[in-house]
Amino acid sequence: MYLTTNYSNMARRISDEFINDLLQGELSEILEYVKSDDTLDLEFRKTSIIIYYRGGKLLEVKEKSKNSYEFLSGDDNYNPKKKEYTKPSIKDLDKYIPQFKYIIDLYFGGIRLDNKDRVRFSLENEIRQHIVRENNFTNKADQTDYFIIDTEYQTKHGKKFDIVAIEWEASSTSRKLQKKYTPKIVIFELKYAEDSIKGKCGLGDHLKDFEMFKKNEDEVKSFKSDMLEILKHKRELGLIEAEIRKQQKYEENMKIFTEIKSQYFGLKFSDSLIQIIVLESIEAYKAEGKKLKHCVYSSDYFAKPESLILSARINDEPIETVEVSLKNFKVLQCRGLQNSNTEYHDRIIELVHKNRRKFNQIKRQKVLQIA
């Protein structure tokens, strides 16, 4: 057995080699299968990944040594009738997964209502996975203030947390996880039906377990580190739907930016004092917004297809940002520090309007090239 890093204090983190094999190695097909099937949930278990379906273990991939893995079938408790199924492997995923899904479906369909503990346990598992899917992977995932990192987390003393989430405010700033942003870890206990709240394993017992857990500072520190590592894993593997859609949106915006606006790159004009240039990169928008403390970057003005952003400068220092219509090249708005007007405001607008013919010349050239 090989070890490249000491993971003794990490209950769930998998190795970097495991991550790489999921991203671009022999296990990449498994990752793509999970991404394409929203009924599946992939979780990390230190030396394994486990794929869940309806809250039940569907498949486990266990790391044996560097770039070597063992494929283990789902939980046999879901297969009391011993139905046959294909042995799990990379080449037989398309056979095995539907077969064992069917076995789990049969199990859920065959639960007897007079077995309350079995019903409650099974439905709690299924509801837990449904919560994960709704919260993390649906088209509403970028509107929730939480991202679920893990389920059924077990402490060193055998205590379990049903759901572990990170408080991750549904705003573009927070979702970027900037260095100054400190996420909070939140623990949820899930109970199915009112009679499960009291008695043995009720909320009171879980609260006591949590209070005991909090007193162990070393364990809490290890837990926090572990959860943040898992969040990092899921970001690396593209398992955060809100970020996937954000990336898709970014790529769409960049297409607009380059196809529509790049023809005006390099355009500049000036009078005896003020120079006006076209902002030519997303980084330039970001720097402009930071310098003048306005929303030209945070509000994605670079993605607006019908306008162009210019920077009015003196001695190469931005004094006002100008938005120009790409229909008629008139100034739509012109803003200085914190959206205020400078003493040069009217002069800047007049300078832009005097040079509208330069915009028109570029536009006509583009039309002729297309023709």
C-alpha cells in the first residue's frame, strides 16, 4: 500500500492521484456517468468513492494502490432475493448500474408498512439524497445559501451527522470563495415522521452527541479541514452545479465579448488633456471597477451585446467610465468614482460624440468583411 500524503486526520479526503484518475484517468467514465445522471450522488470515503442511488449504496470504487482500484457492488441488504447482476467494472458500467438500480427499486417497492424501523431508515436515506440533489444540482442550486458537502459523516467516536453543509451565500461575491470570505460549516439532523424526534436516537440524543463533539477541539479542527477539502474535491471534479452553470455563462459572455467587441479593440482618441480608450479584457473591467468603485465589472457589463465600455483617463489614470451604445454610438452613461461625476464629465461625453465617426468606420468595415 502506498501513501503520498498523511491523511490520518482526514476522515473522508481521497488522494490526489485518485482525483486525477477521476478527472482524466481510467475512472473518468464514472465521473461522467454521475454527472449525466441526476439520480446519483458521489461521496468520498478516504480510500473510496461511493455512489448512492435513492440513498442506498450503488457502487464503491476502492483505491488499492497507485492507479489501481477495486470495484465493489452495492449493499447486499438491498438484494434479499439474491437477484443476479453483472460484476461492476469500468467496461460494464452501462450494464451494472441499471441492474443494481433495479434491485434497489425492488427493495423500496417491497418494504412492508408494518416494519416501521425499516421504512423509516430507508425513507430517511432516500429523502436525504433527494435533499442533496435539490440543493446542489437542480436549476435552483445557485439560489440556496447552503451547499451540502457530505452525508452520514461519522466522528471518531462513532457519532453520525446526517447532513454537513457549508453556508455559502447565493451571491456572486460569496460563491467565488474569495480569500477574505470565511465559510461556516452547518450540521443538519434529518428525521422522518414525528415519532422519530423523541426517544432513542431522537433529537435530544443527537444534540448531546453534538455537544460532546464540540468539546474535542482536535476533532473539530480535523472535521473542518476535512469538509473544506471535500468541497475542494467537488469543485475540482465539476460536481457543483451552480459553478457549472456559472462557467457556462462565463463562456457565453466571453463569446459575446470577443465576437462583438473585439473589432473595437485598439480604438483610442483624445483632446489636449483627456484620453479615451476601449477596455479590452475582463481584467481591465475588473481593474476599472476597483479603481473607481463602481459596478462595471461586478454587473458583467462586458457581456452586454449592445454596448461598449470605454475608459476616460488623464495621465493614464481612470477618471470616468463610459458606456456607449453599439447601435448609434451615443453615450448611455458616464460614471466616475463611486458613480459620481467629475469636473470633466461634460467634456468626456462631448469628446466621445465628436468621435462617433470612428466607431461607424469600424462597424462598416466589419459589415464589408462579412459581405
